[in-house]
Amino acid sequence: MTSTRTACCAAVARCGRSAGPNGGCGEWNVPCAIRCKSYSACVNSEPLDAVPLVARLRLLRTRLGLSQEQLARRLGVSFATVNRWESGRSRPSARASLALAELEAATTSREPPRGPGPADDKPDRLPLALSSFVGRERELAVLSELLTRSRLINLTGPGGVGKTRLAIEAARQWAATSGHDADVAFVSLDAIQPPRPVVSVLASRLGLRERPGVSWREATLAEFGERPWLLLLDGAEHYRDEVAGLAGDFLASAPGLRIVVTSRVVLGVPGEVCWAVPPLDCPSVAAGAPEIAASDAVRLFIARASDRLSGFSAADVPPQAVGELCRRLGGLPLAIELIAGWVGTLSISEILQQRVALLDYDPPGAQGSRKLADVLRASYDLLQPGQQRTLRLLSVFTTPFSLADAQAVTGASEQEAAGAVRGLVDASWLVVTRSLEQNRFSMVEAIREFATARLQEAGEAPQAHRRHATHFADVATQSLSSLAGPDARRWAIRMASAVDDLRAMLQWTLDNGEIDLGLEVGAVLWRWWLISGRLSAGRTWLDKFLAAAGDRPVRQAAESQRIGRALCAAAVLAVENDDYPEAVRLASRALNIFEPLEGGEDRALAATVLGSAQRYLGELAEARRSFQTVLDLRAAAGDPARLAMAINNMALVELDDGNLDAARELLEQNLVIKRQLGEPLSVAIGLINLAEVLIRVGRWQAASAAIAEAAQLAVGQPQLTGLVLCNQGHLAAGQRNWKQASGLYADAVAASQAGGHTHVAVEAMIGLGRVSYQLGLPDEAARQLGTAEALAHKIANRRLMAEVAAARAETDGGRAGRLPGNLTSRQAEVLKLLADGLSNKEIAARLYLSRGTVERHLTTIYHKLGLGGRVDAVRYAVENGLAGR
């Protein structure tokens, strides 16, 4: 022992390093292992307590090729704890000391790294796997392909994304498939203490010894030679410039060398292929049990939970809950491994609910912390200040965002925002969803929570959320006209992708008392809520803002106008949600507000909504008056787009009143204007309405062409899908294609109910009931018509109530057989009222039918009974006992 210590001290004296407290090297680091051949023997022969902790840890990690984080996992502590030990800021607990001693005992039996020799004698220079490698088949395939054509690959990403483990596995596969002469070396750079050069650590890992007159660079290049080599440098962010220089130098001088780097930053070397390590693949929300079990994230969770709890298997947990947990963790490997450690203590449901707190947990007795935030903090500290600020501000987004969104929230110029976002993408803080038109960016949940905490710490949250709210208020305002214009489809996608951010904006507005802003946004979002089927959500938000505004006195015309427009938007949604009495109340209130104010368009929109509600309630005279007011206002304003809408609404009144020629003429006039304006959604609505008229008059080919064009324009529009399907059902039924009509009506019911358009669903149910009767399914017909009747009464739609009653009468086969002339119940009712002296208009009012429907019934009766007109019909009713029934 004495001679060993003396030899080591003599070597220390020659290399100029100061003596340590025990008479040995004061640093006990890897350079001494090169200069002092007795170093390892000295350290390994000393009692554990006699060897400085810093030296033991660095030598141990060098032997095993482990980073601080990897050693921490093996010892069951956090990487921050190991960092504190190596910097002398703390010492291991009793439990940790025992684990360290056991690992050292197992390590000393291994041969130290040697220089090159025969191939069979080459040392394994990759770290031993401490646990099973799970998944990543797709990523390994990509890396394998990259290694065939690239000589410098940088695996980037924040801490916890799994860079090191993936790189080691890729290197292992490369070595196994590259032939007998291929060699591989792993070097962990995060343990180097300045000013020690990286090249000396690499030389040590290769087992090289210092030789007079030969630099470490020359010795290392001689070792590489021209044979196939793969050099894996882990944690290059710590020595970015030095690693970049070495990589360029070595690749230019060693033709067989390939370098794989793991780093939290980009090196910026020519020829560098940066590959951002993605999170693990997570199952979709709609995935079934087999798909959930096959996803990489779930497989990792099950594997680590099995390590934690003996006998644990996937059958012990509900697959949907595990899938949701992995999605919430964003597929981040470290987060999944940490959270899996709670299996056996908490249920999956409890882990899912408390995941944020669990990731922030410090185990009793551990030195330092064991938190995901510590790993992310180390990566965050490497970002430039501008990138850190951008990351903090971008945490306010809850859904994927565009570069323009990022620019609005950060307040940066377009160039500055693009540069900051690129840096965050390169470092894998942001996930990119790529498309031909516009890329979008997002953060996994764990990273966003970390960035949100930094935002709060910096005191930037209030301003960031205000900018976010203001920006999405502007987006909402633009959507009102854009969703009705030629770019409607792109805007529908834009709004759908931002739905959670829109909701967050509205909530912030409400929580911060920004009621005026809330009323303004609600007044313009009605079109988005309508076409996306979010009727109830929109009504709820408008109710909240209107209720809040109702508590304040209205002092200015602008405030009155703001409230009136919100009322009008609420009325629109109420009509589409089949709440017609409420729509009348809201629209009437809005009209009262607009009457004394300037601006005819506000009055026109309120009158339009009022007329629509009145029409659905069967109040055709009142609806006609409301729509005529709209026509007058919009004709005076000279706005063709809005005039076309007014013409369309008046045509619907004519259609309900049985004036088919007038309705067709108005609808064709409306379509001419809409086509000139190039508004696809408006054209689709016009075509749908025109097709209904064409079907009623038996113009099948023209109706089919109109529906086909409308169907193309309505793709991706829930509001219109049910209408198109319903019209297709009417067309098939009119041509007596009962089976085809049945399928179309059923699809129309499903689409309309999903979109919240009950009145369209009722119309389709009525058609389905009639068709079922024709197919010989009276019970199914009765069921469909019964449901339709209940819904029609629920929404107080008198027109639909009358249609249901007519359909029930037509399909009442038992009674129809007992009536003279094989009349249906409805036909008998019409004939009875005719014989009682009622006019067509009075019959329509009595039976809740339109005048056109009554006229169609009478035409059928005259034809069926061979009658010449009203006089013959009255005589027939009296002779056959129908009068006075």
C-alpha cells in the first residue's frame, strides 16, 4: 500500500498537480489516469472512505461510459444529486453510499480500456444497458439510414427526450452490422472539468497513453486510421465550440470515421445533419386496446412499471387510462419512467390526476432533487436569453400555433420570431407539424408546464396572456368574413386548429372583466360556432357576456351597439339550435336597440334572424314582413352579397307558402349574385334550396346536378352536410328509389344530430319514416315518425309538426283501408275541411301545413277520385260520409 501511494505521489509531482488531503492527487481526475499508471491501483486499493468522492465518481463514470444522469439512474438518485457530489457541495446518504460501493465493487472486476489489438480482443466501449431498450423502431431505422450517407449526425433535444439511450442503441446496431473491423467508442462529456480538453478525454476512453512529442490529436487520429469507426459524443452542449472544431478536424483526416453527437444545441458544423429526437409515439384518443398496447410510450410505461412492481403486466391497468397518461406526458421518456415509479403506490387514475405533482416529488433521504424540472432546467439554461424568453411566452398557447401567432404573442419582428422559433425547434423544445401550406408548432405538456412556471417566475404572464387574447380576438374578427368568402375552407381549418386557444381567450376575457372585448368577440364568432356545430358552446359564452353586460349602465351608443350585435349573434345560434321563441326574444331586443342608431346593416341582420325564427314557427305573414324589411334595407345599401341573402330568405317563405314558381325565380336570381361574388358556402346553400324546389316539381336531372355541386362545396362543413344528404334522400324518394333514399335519410339524421341541427334531423326522420313505410316496414316508420314528432314539438317548429302529422296520416295503413277511395288519413282530413267550406289558406292554418302542401294534397285527391274540382270534391265528401266527420 505504501509503495503504491508513493508511486502515485511521485507521478503527481511530475504532472504538476497539487497534493490532495490524503497525500495523493488533489483532483483525482481522468488526466491523472493517463500520466500516472499507478492511479487506478491507488484508488482501487484504498478504503472507500479514504478516496476523495470526486475522484471515485469520475473514475467510475469514465470506466462505465456513463453521464451524470445515467449514473444517477443507476444509483436511484437525481442527476442534480450526482452533480452536487462531484462538485463537493454534498455527500451521499447512507443508502446512496451503499449503492455506490456495490457499483464500484462490480466495476473493479472489469478490465480497464486498452489500446487497439486483434479484433477479438477489442474492448466494448459502449456503456452497459441498465434496463431494457423499448420501442423506437422507426427512429432507429431513420438513424441507420442516416449513418449510411452522413458522417456527422447531431441528435438534438431537451433533457429527458431520450437522446443518449437512442444514440447508444443506434451505435450498437451500427457496430453489429458494419463488419468485423468496425469499432465504436462512447465518450460522456458532461463530466469534464475545465480546463481539461475534450480530446484528452477521448484519448483516455480509447485507452491511449501519453507519448513524448505526440499530441492527443495525433494519437487519436492514428488510432482511427482508415478503419470504420463510430464515435459517439454524449452531452456535446457543454463544449459546443470545442466539439465542433474536433468534429471538423477528425472527419477531414479520418475517412472511415463517423460521429454521432447528442446535444441540447446545434453545433453549426458544415455537413452536420441535425435530427431532433421526437417524443415517443403515443396512442390516439380513438385508439383501441391493441393499438394502445403497441405504442412506444405505453410499452415503455409497462416495462418500467414491471421493473418497479414484480408481476406487473399490461392486463393490470385499463388501456385507455394508460394511453391518456402517456399523451398527457407528451411521450417524454424521462417523464414516463419517473411516473411509472408510482405504480404500486397509486392507481393509474390517481397517477393521471396528480401527474404534475408526482413529477415534482422529492423522495425522502435523497440528496438534491429528483424532478423532471431539474432535467429541463439544465437544457433551458443552455438556451440564449432571447430563446428562453420566446419559450416562456409561447407557453400561453394551448393548441398548435403558426409563426404569425408566435410573432403576435412575443411582440418580435417576423425575422426575430422566425430565428427564435428555429432555435427552439433545433433544440427540440418545439414539435413541428409540417404541411405544404403552413407549419405549426407545439410543446409537449411537460415542457409547456415547465415553460409556464418560468413565465410566472419572470413576471411576464399578465402581458403574455393579454397579447394572446388580443391576437385571437383579431383572428375571431377576421373569421366572420373569411369563413363566408372564397378562402372559407382554409379558414375553417385555421379556426378548428385554434379552438382551445379561442376558448382560453374567451375565458381570460371573462376572468379579467374585459366584457366589452368579450361582447365584440362573441358577436363575430357566431359564424364559426355555426358552421362547426358548436351551437351550445357559443350560446353559453354569449349568455355569460350578455349577463355581465346587463349589470352595467349603458352610457354611449357604442355600448348599445356592442350589446345589440351580441344579442343578434345569440339569436342566430338560437335559431340554428331550434330555440325559436328565444330567438324571437333576442332578435326583437336587438332590433329595439338598433332602431335609434345609425347603420342599416345591424337592423337588417336582426330582422333576418327574426324572420327566420318566425318562419320556423309557421308565422309566415310575420316572416314575410321581416324579410321585406331586410330586402328594402339591403337594396338601399347596394351590397350585392347581403342582398343575395335577403333574396334567399324571401324565396324560402314563398317555398313554404307553396309559391314554387316565385321561389325558383328568386333562388335562381340569388345564385347568379352568389356565383359572381365567388362565395362557395353561400353558393352551396343556394343550390340546396333550389334543389328542394326542383324536386317538388319533378325536375330530377336539374335537382341532381344542383345537389352534386352543393355536395362538393359542402365538404368539411357540418352545417351543410345534413342538408345535402337530406336533399339527396328527397331526390331518391321522388324517383321511388326507396332503399337508396333510406340510407341517405339515415346518414342525414346522424350528420344533423352531430352538428346540432335538430330541424334538419327532423326533416330527414320524416323522410325516413315515409320510405320505411314504402319498404314494408310499418313499425320502423312509426318509430321514426314518433321520434320526429317529439323533436318537432320540443323545438316548437310548427311547419315540421304539420309535416310529421301528414306523414303519420299517409303511413296509417289500417285507417287508409277503411276510407273511401283509398284516401289516406291526411287526404281525408283535407277533403273534410274543404267540404266544411274552408279555403286552402284556412285548411293550411288548421292543419299546420303550408298552402302549397294543401294544394298538393287536393291535386292528389282529385286525381285519385277522378274529380273535376272543388264542387265535385264537396259532393263526394257528403255522399261518402266525410263531411262533418
